[in-house]
Amino acid sequence: MAVDHSRTPPAVPGLPLLGNALRMMGDVQGFLVDAYRRMGPVYRVRALNQTFVIMAGERANRFLIEHGEDVFTSEESFGGLNRQFHMRVHVLNGRPHRHLRRQLATGLSRDLLAARWDEVMGSTERAFGSWVGERALPVVDRFQRLAADQLSVAFTGASSAARFETLRWAFELVLDVTIAGKWPRVVLRRPAYRRARAEILAFARDALEHRARNPHSGPADLLDQALTAVDENGHPYPPEVRAGMALQGYFAGINTVAYLYSFMLYALLRNPEVLARVRSEVDAAGPLTFAGLRHLPALHGLVLETLRVYPPAPGSARTAAKAFEFEGFRIDRGRRVLVATSVPHQLPEHFPAPERFDIDRDFAAARRAAVYAPFSVGGHTCLGAGMTEVLAVATMATLVRRLTAALPRPDQPLRITATPGPNPGKGFTVAVTARRA
């Protein structure tokens, strides 16, 4: 059948002026799946003044893996992170991108968690101890604070807790402006933001200077990698790029990790049979060690199933660097594209009974088929994905061993918000008590 090269993707019906904004401001993953079922594997959505082409389904994931480097650029979507905080890895392509990813990956490895296990778990235990007795604990906020502490200790050897408020506010504002388009770019010119940005960049430079003066004997972490990093031609990266590398360890992964923790806790409380399995497994495990994490299959299943149902990255935002065709439709150069990599998570042909929360699914086969993609697929897959999964196992093991939590209204469905990434929102609270053996 001949392809009509003039065909443009169909538009999802929406409201005047708002378009599809209201639906996309909530459960964006649910919206993308519903639209895929109604419209097919490629369609257009509009949210206020922004229009995106959505590519979804197994073939879209394969397309991103096989052709992403050739047809897409990340500059429009992620250029703000680079312009504001010099996180260059998000906008590079080809050899320069692969080279910088390799250097960052060494400084974000799970080996660092093993080397700093006692410090990371110590901060986790202290945080959970401070939660006891709270009747309406704000889950997302507390997990963000915990994740910031865990990641900064693991990746840099020092906590960033003292600057948490500044880091979170500035980072989320940049994401809302440059990626989500929630606010106009002019807000990044306001004095309060400019002061916060200057403080954050100075903090990164000071951390690097302190490490240069005070080397340590442990495995090389992200600060060490930033100090010695060279580009693909062997030339030292400029100081601002080194600062951007350091910041990856202080707050780049805070939201991804914190939102995963939050959804995991909700999944446990809504699925008591899963909670019973996980708690029994943890209780039988004895002292929690880094090596022992591999022997907690129910907890690993909980992490992976939570990522299936509540993926931290429902899609990969890109811009078409040149015109191309997908599934019989033409996507023009300059078009904003979202490859909805997690749509297959909710399709029964890939995950039988996708509405069921099942920690015993075969995620290895789904990964190989590129239909399980909570952290995207292809060359821009999240650098910290492996660390996130391991840290989630350790954190939830500690939580179910130390604490008992309860939903204030168990039958009330979770209200998901889309920005700066899919999360349960500020209204998600639990009551916390210390667990008694």
C-alpha cells in the first residue's frame, strides 16, 4: 500500500484554547495510553501554546533505538538544563555524547553505593526515625529530602541537605519552564532565581575545589571524575562543564528517585498481600547489607512493577532534526516529538492483565523486547537507572523493617500530577508509627 507522504498525524480532540492540557496536567501516562488506543501509534496533542507529535507503541521504541541519533535533537527540550546549569550531556549527540556519558557513568556507579553503604544507610535510618509519630507525613517532600541526601553522599561523599531548598526550587523551576512549558522563560530572569542559580553554581565550584585540595582514598566518585574529565578529543572540559558534571550528583536524580519511593509506598499500602510478602522477606534476611540486596526477589519485583505502572519518564522529549516518516505519517523538521516509551507498559499484548499489580512478571524478557522502558530507551537512557533501582530496594527494605504506614483514606485513588515529572503530588500523606517486632 502506497504511503501518502502528505499525511500529518491526526490530532487528539481537545478543548478550545486549552487543547489537551487538563488531561496532560494529571495522569499523563494514562492520557498517552488512552490516546494510543483511540488514535493509533502516532498522533498530535496540544497543551496551551505547545503542540507535540506523540509516537507510541513497541515500534516507536524500536524507532528511537535505531534512528534516534539520526533524526532527533534534544537541544530544544533539554537545552535549558545546559544553559542554566551546564549539564551538557543532555544535549549532545553522537561520539561527544557517548564519551561524556561514559565518564559520568563511572561517577554514578553502584560501586559507590557499596563503598559508602554505611553512610547512606545511616542517613536513611535517621530520616525514617524522624518520621515516627507524624499523622500526615508529606510523602513526596520527605522522600525528596531523603533522596537528595542519599545521592549526594553516595556520589560526592558529602550531604547537600543544607542547600536542599535552593536546589529543589531552582531545578524544578528550570524543568517547568524549559521542558514542561508551564511558565514563560521570563521567570528565569527574576532576581530570586538568578541568585539561587549563582549560589548553586558556586556550590558546585567550591565542591570541586575542595576535592582537588583534599583527595580521598576510596573509589573515584563524581567529583573525581569531573576534575579529571577530558572531552572526546582529549582536551579538558571547561570549568563550567565540570561544575555541571558535579551537579548531576547533587540533584539531577532527586525527583526520579523520590517519586519512585513515593509510588512504591503507595503500591505497598494499596496491595497488602505484596506488603506481607516484602515484609516477610526483609524480616528473614537478617542484617541488611549491600551484597544481600540481590537476595530480595519480592522487593526487586516491587521496584520493577512500580516502574511499570508509574514510570518516572513516560516519554522522551525530542525535536525532529530533519523530516522523517513513521507508520505512514510525515513528521516535519522542527516538530516537537514525544516518544511515549512507556505506553507498552499498559498494553495486554506485552503485559497480560496490565491493570493487575503483579511483582512476579518477567521483566527481563520485556526489557529485551524494548517494551519495558521506565527510563526511556536508546542512547539517552537515564544514566542513573541502575543506581535508582538498587537504592530503591535498600530504602524500601529499611522502611518496611522500621516503620508502619497507613493511608488516611485507603479507598481514595491517588491523584497524580505531571510536573516536573509524574508524581503523587503534595496531597499524598501517610500516618507513620514505629514498627513493633
